[in-house]
Amino acid sequence: MESPNTTKPKTRLSNSNLLFMIAGIIFVLMYGFALIRYPGSFMQFQTFFDLFNLNAALFIVTLGLCVVMIAGGIDISVGAVCGLVTMACAMLLQSGAASIWGALLLALAIGTAFGVLHGFLIAYLEIQPFIITLSGMFLAQGLLTTLHKDPINVTMPAFVALRNYTIEIPWLGTVNRLGYFIPCEIKPGVIVVVVLIILYAILMKWSRFGRNVYAIGGNSQSARMLGINVKRTRFFSYVICGLTAGISGFVYLMTTGAGNIGNGALFEMKAIASNVIGGILLNGGVGNLLGAPIGTMTLLTINELIRAAGVQSNLQAIVSGLLLYLFIVLQSIVMSLRGERKFRIVLPPWLKP
């Protein structure tokens, strides 16, 4: 018989959840500061939803890259693939050769093709991910400039109607300076982001594939000894990332309404930074998929704060870089304090007391 005073041992918070909590707290504090410092801009619900309305494609790219990073890989071609999909779909729609569904299928096909190519070369031929995805980035950029060098505005009526479609939330609206009531609006891209977050969170949390991704990201040799098909899991992580980049390109086209050679530029760098800020380790094996949108919102909030302060736009990159340094050091310190030997910080002799 157990004693009635016996208490169950407390379960230790996982590294993924701990880093996710830290990222969430930092975002709440940062957005709270924005509300206090610039209430005229950030107090409106539309400002918060515009983070998603205007940057839905970036949120989607970050989700796909998150799966690859947890598996211990990297994909720096996602921005170029997104731009290629945008231009290809714009050309197809503007020519009238296909419907919106046909353009969506083209976007999925292009993204999946890059994902399959990268996944096969990285997983089965065991070539370094950085080299392969760098080649993929150059290939996508070359195809993008070959397709069309000038911007293409899509004027197809059905697509214009889809792009202009909004979901209004009247009770979150505001009254402008002229006294007119403006309801809060959500674009279709936001719905895509929410659906993908739910699907990918379920995939990583409750599916065998998700558990395998964490296993091979933590230690691929141990995962192989446990009977996990490391190559197949790594292959499908890149397929998912490529497929997500294809979806992102189509959503980007819905946001801007035009194909341009500059579409998707630096998306891969912003996505990597967002994932790191959201608590996903570059080493793999540690991270919460919900940290990806949290990190993206943190990065976007910083940019909005800089704009609200009226500071030069080039300061955004400086602040983002410094913040990335801060989060990488913070992650290393947290992992070191929790006894993760491979993350332990070793001070040089001249810094030791």
C-alpha cells in the first residue's frame, strides 16, 4: 500500500517545450512593449492580423523549413522555389491556359519536384544538405529569370476576385479619424497558414513520422539502431519542405497579385532566423513546430517597431542579426545548464577565473 503522503515525481520539461516557452514569453513582452510605446498603431487588431495578411507566405515557408531543421538538415532553396512558383503560376494564369486549380497544381508540382530531388540526393546519396540546396537555389533562380524577366500582373477575373476576397470580423473593427467604422479583415492566405499549422503540429506531435524526425535529428545513429528508417524519414522531410515552398509561392501570388523576379528573396534567411528565434536548434532534434510562427511574429514585430519609430529601414537587418545572435547564445546557455553535453559552453583559458 502506498502512503497517502507519497507524491509523484515531477516530470522534467522537455528542451523543446522550454525553448518554446521562452520564445513565447519574449514575443508577448515585445508585443506588449509595442502596445505601450505605440498604442496608436499596435492597439488596433488589424495591425496584428496584418502580420499574417501581408506575410502569410513567409509563415508557410518557415513551417516547412522547421520540419527539415528538426530532422537536423537545412534547405536554403525555399525562397528561390517560392519565387519560381510565383512567376510560373502568374504566367499560366495570365495566359488563360489554366484555371486557379491548375495553377495550384503547378505550384504543388514544382515544390514537390524540388523536394524529391533534394531529399533523394541528401538522404540516399548522403551529400551535404547545404551544397545540394545551394545548387537548388541557383537552379530555381536561373529558371525564374529564364521564364520571364519583367513583372507579370495577373488580371484574370477569377484570380482577382480570390485575391480581393476578405473575411470581415466586425466586432474587432475600429473607427478611423474621419469617423468611419472599418471592420477587421483577414485574407485567404491566413486561413492557409492556420490550416497548415494545425496539420503540421498534428504530424509532428502524434504521428510516427514526427517522432522519427525528432529521433534522427537528435542522433541518427541511435535512431538507426532503434529500427528507424533514417534515409526515408529524411527524404520525406525534404519532400514536405519542398511541397510547403510550392504552397508558399501560390499564397505569395495571392498576396501580391504579380510575378516578379524579386519574389521570395531572402525568405530562406528569414525562415531560418524565425525558426531559431522560435526555439528550433540548428543541430536538430529539439524544437516545437508551434515555435516557427512565434519566431516569425517576433521577427515581424521587430520590423514594425522599427517602422513605427521612423528609423531607417536598413536597421531592420542589423536588429534582426543581433537578435539572432542573442537567441543562439541563449539556446546554448539553456542547453548547457540542462546538462546537454554537446551544447556545453567552454570558456577559453584567459576568460576563466
